[in-house]
Amino acid sequence: MGFLGGVIVLTLVDMYFGSRLSDVVHAAFAQHGQSTAAYDEAHRKARYQNIGSLLWTAAWLLYWRSSERVRLTFTQS
């Protein structure tokens, strides 16, 4: 449980700092007159991918908690 909680926290931290970094890069490109259409598309895809990762982690956590066989595979008896 602690490991999966850590994964969720690290994913959220990664999403936050990745978003801040990409905002800085976007501002730098926009300041120099670069097209930002590719940035907008990449930013949207990255956000959806991170949200998908969180959903898969939550689904796995629910499965791990409900299945005794899986839980015994990943924990010490």
C-alpha cells in the first residue's frame, strides 16, 4: 500500500513540475514568435497520459485490495 501511495504521490509531483516547466518553455517560444500549436498538442497528450497513469494505478490498487491471491503474491505472509 505504501509503494502504490508513493507512486501516486510521485506521479502528481511529476505532473505538477512537468506542467510548470512546459509553461516556461511555452512562454519562451511564444515570446520569440514561434508557433505554439505543436506545444499545445503535446501538452494535452502528456496531461491525458498522466491522468491515465493515475487511473490505472487506482484500478490496480483496488484490484490488489480485493484479491487475496494477488495480495499474497506481493506481500510477505
